[in-house]
Amino acid sequence: MFGGLCPCPCFGNHRSSDKDKDGPDLDPVLLVSGYTETLDDSVEILVPDDDYGLYAIDILDPSWVVKCLNLKEVYHFHDMINMLVGCGYKKGTTLFGYGYDFRQSNRIDKLMEGLKVKLKAAHQASGGRKVNIISHSMGGLLVLCFMSLHNDVFSKYVNKWICIACPFQGAPGCINDSLLTGLQFVEGFESYFFVSRWTMHQLLVECPSIYEMLGNPEFKWKKQPEIQVWRKHSNDGHGEASVDLESYGPVESITLFEEALRHNELNHDGESVALPFNFEILKWAAGTRQVMYDAKLPDGVCFYNIYGTSYDTPFDVCYGSETSPIEDLSDICHSLPQYSFVDGDGTVPAESTQADGFLAVERVAVEASHRGLLCDKTVFKYIQKWLGVEQRVSKHVKSSRVVDASD
């Protein structure tokens, strides 16, 4: 655990009487996370605001198949919502959610305006109290962009920001491989009921948010993340071909992305749609990185950072092998990666999640996975401590599972 250095005035804003824990007198909490559901290219995803925004962040895939099978791997903020309700928070008065389409950039006007509206609503519903934000993963980047672009609004409405598993400097291993071969959200039997690795690959190549989570080339990593390729080079008929291990750093990897994805295409309704590496999105992502770099924590706002440790986390990624080398770089997209690992939450390196650049009240390491942090009892204890609340013990605990949007 990293000790806090910031003398925070936020603790003085909490009242400790029993009346304050009845719900309305608590500072409101806004949970911020990305959102997706079953993919269908013919349908525009509209993020529902059912249950005060909590429906959209409760589960990654709200399809009936997932619900029937009760696949725990795709539940998201569900346990934390239950915990906060157990502490006296009331949905629509002191507890809200802000979900969004994870495929979009973290700084588009629509998301910024939506967060502004949600903060104002939480502020008004609670009787004019400032809001405590709890963000997870990419939701932290969204909050970071909002704080940079709307610092005055952030200062007006936000009291505390509790950030969990945020890839402040990127998630190089997972993101590099996502652009080249895809991403498997769920492993084993459950994977048959979720989005396939290849489908995710075809989707992520055009996602601004993915480009925004590439490893930051300006960050002073202990060791620069690399993409490695065992490459076969022809000698044009003069002797045997050579096999070499090529390495690409954060800057050099752009050339690799361009070459490996040059033939990438999506077949849709009998037509082929080209999906090469998108340099326009890369340029936009560089602008987002600058926006995040320029972010300043307003005076009076307290910042807390929770990050996961003790899980092997992809860092370098290697394609091919000395005995089965890659000849054409486009073949990478149809191969499986070999990772080298660092300490982290299994998705984001601890080195990245720690590097927020702010004067934190507390910066805490918890032994849990990326999504596991959202249902970890130690995490809940820290959140309760920082919010100044306690969970009530009841023999008849009712689930706060959000209702189906169709109900």
C-alpha cells in the first residue's frame, strides 16, 4: 500500500450520525464503466438509462442466454451495487450509474455532455451534495478526459474520485494483441455464449478507445513493451532462408500494425469491407492522450487509486516461433500469441495503473484480477472507509439486481 500524501478536506464533509446513513443525507455515488451487449452490426447500440443508469453497468452482456446460465464472468458492477445499497445508498437519490458504448473515444462530446448531465442530476437529487465518483478500468480514462476538458464542472460537482484498475499509461500486452488477433472476454464453456475472439478483433480495429489504450510511448516504463515476431526471410534462392527475432517498441509497432493489417477485411452481407490499421483513429487517439496528460485534479477534490496485483499480466507479445516463423506479417492476425508477463491484474500492468500523476490521498494495491476488483471484499472495505459508511448486516439481505430493461 502506498501512503497518502494529500491532506484531504473531503473527510470533513462527512457526518457520522445514524440519520446520515439513512440514504438521502449521504453524498451521492456515481459508478462509471463501459458498456456493451450482444453485437449486431445492423443495430445501433443505445445505452439504456434504466434504473438510474445502473442497468447498463450491472452486466456486460444482458442477453437472455447469459442471464439463464448466470455467467458470473460477465457481471460487472453487480456486487458493488449490492454493497452500496447495503450501506444505505438509494438508487435515484444517492446512487447512480453512467454506462457508455465502450467502442467510442473517451473524449467525444456526446460522452462528455452525458457525464455532465448525470453529475448535475445526482447533485440535484441528493439535495445539492457533491458527488463521489467510483470508476473502473476505461471508465477512469473517461473521467480523466472529462476532468481535463471540463475542470470547472468537475470542481463544482465532484467531492471524491475513487479510481479502480485504470490503464493510465495503457495496457500494452492486451491492446497490442487485440489489434492483431482479437480479444477473448470469456474462456472455456462460457465462450460459446459470448463474442468470439475473431469477431472482437474485427470490431476493435475500428475502436478509438482501443487505440487510446495503446502503451504510452512517452511514459518511462521500467522496460519498454515490445511486440516480437519470429520472422522468416527468403534468400531469393541463394541458400537457406534465415529466421530472426524482430522486436518492435511502442513507436516502431505502428509500422507492424500497418503491415500486418493491410489485408484485413470484414465480410458483411456478402460484401468485403476493408479494415486496415486506421491512422486517422491513431491521430485522434494521440490527441486524447494529450488531453489526459493535461488533466489537473481540482483543489478540494480527493483522489484515491486502487490497482490489482499478483496476477500474470501480458506485457510483451510474441508471434511465431523459431521452428514455425512468420513469413508474411499478415499471417500474424491468424496466429496465437505468446506473452511475457509482469505484475498486475491480469489485464493492466500495475506499473500503468499506479502512474496516475496525481497527489493521491491513498494509492492501494489489492490482490485481485481486473474484473475481480469489482467484487473484492478488501476493495469494498477501502471504499466504505473512504466514503465514511458501513455495510449493514441483515439476516434477510435482498439482492439489488437491476431490473431487465424490458420489464
